[in-house]
Amino acid sequence: MSGTGGPPPVTPRIETEQAPAGRLTLRPEPVAAPVDLLDAAGSGGWSTPALVLAGFAVLAIGLAALQTGNFVAAEFARSRTLGALTLLVAISGFGLILYGIGRELLALRRLHAVDRLRRDLAGGDAQAMAAAARHWLSLVDGRVEGTERLRAALDALNDPDAILPLLRAGVEAPLRARADALGRRAAFQVVAGMAATPAPSLVVLLISWRGIRLIRQIASLHGLRPSLLGTLGLLRRTAMAAGTTAATEAAVNTAAHALLSTPLLAHVAGEMAGGAVAARRMLVLGRAACVACTPLPPE
């Protein structure tokens, strides 16, 4: 029908061929699989906010570069020395801007690489798992002892099911131990800071700053080196990873609230209860950040 606007239906064509016994057989021609137009249209790449931000960035940097070029040309017309100095200042400024943009893009690329490595390690393909394992070893090289020994053991493996246990014992366990140490240090600093901070608003700022610093430290421990945009992405991933421990955290908070709700214990504990809860949350935050930065699939 012409009113539908879609492509006409493909009808299979039936061909005949002569059988060896003199009988006619029917051989249907294979029909091409339909194309999903929604999937084809949605696989473009960038989202609308990303395109808008990229457009604003191109306009801002491009117009600024054109205006700076006109100013440099005008300074060269006045004096060669002033023109050279102006050109040097312009090259230095734009160079720093482009270097900062490059660092942000590299940090985002490393952050998205964690998801790709996690998919490869959980996919079951032996070659993809081995390549992902070598890539992760290159990221944590210098942060985990014995990476060369792990590479040799990885090359000697014949069973792909042994790759994940090798990585969990040789890489994930040492990184998690160091991440737990960073979380305990952050918890101690938060408790000490709350004891020395008079205003509640400053306590909120202290906990927020120390939590963000803890996430960045754990990300650097895993070889990510986050920048501003990378830190924002890590905060989102850490919040999603913290959902796995939400039930345990809620149970502990409920028990602590029931224990400290009596007037005597509340009077004795005072601000120590708030410090203990903040310290525990810092430990949970460190573990969630470690889960968010690890490409290994959950057990």
C-alpha cells in the first residue's frame, strides 16, 4: 500500500532446481533481516547536551582566537617587538587552555575505559579477557608489586576462567587493602576535624572535601588520574556503587540510632556519635570508590 510510507514488503522468491532423481524441489531464497531504524538512528554517538556544549566551546575558543589574531596583527603593525610579545602571550595562553582540555578528555577516556574493560572481562571471550587483563596491569604498573610476574602468569594460562581469580588475588586484593588504609586515614581525619571545628557548616564542608579527596586518591591508586570532569564522573559512579552497600549501611545506622537514642547514652556520647557515623560513612565511601574504579565484574 502506498499510503503507509514504508518500504514495500519483501516477498520470498521461490526457485526450482532439478533433483538427482528427476523430481522438482523448492528452494526458498533467504530473506534479509529487517533493519531497526531506531537503533540505526540512535547510534549516532554524542547526546544533545554534549553537542550544545561542544558548539559553545568551538564558538568561544574560535572567536577568541580570531580576535586575538587581529590584535596580534595590529601589534605587529605598530612594532615588531610588541607583536612578538603579544604573539608569545597568545600562544602561551591558548596552549595552556588546550593542554587543560586535553587532560580532561584523557581523564574521561580512562574513566570510560573501566567500563570497557569490565565488559571484556565479563564477556567470556578468552582473547578479549586476556587483552583487558594486560591493559589493566599496564594501568596499575608501579602501584602493585609483581606486575611482571602477573604478566608472565597471564601468558602461561590456558584456561580463561583462571584470569579473574588471578587478577582478584594479584591486583584487586592489594589495591583494596591500600584503599581501606586510605579510608581509615580519611575517617580519622574527619573525626579529628569535627572535634576541632566549631561551626556545623564547616563540618559539612570538611566532610565533603575529605570525601572528594578520598575518591580522587583511590582513583589515582587505580591509575585513573581524575581531573575536574573525571572527578564528577567518579562521584556519579561512586554513588551508584554505594547502592550495593545501602542495605548494610541502613541496618547499621538503625542499630546505632536505637542504641544512642536513650537519654543517658546520648548525653555521654555527645558529638562522638556524629563523628563515629561520619567515620563509618567515610569507610563505606572508600569501598564504594574502589568498586567504581575496579574493572573486575562483581563476584
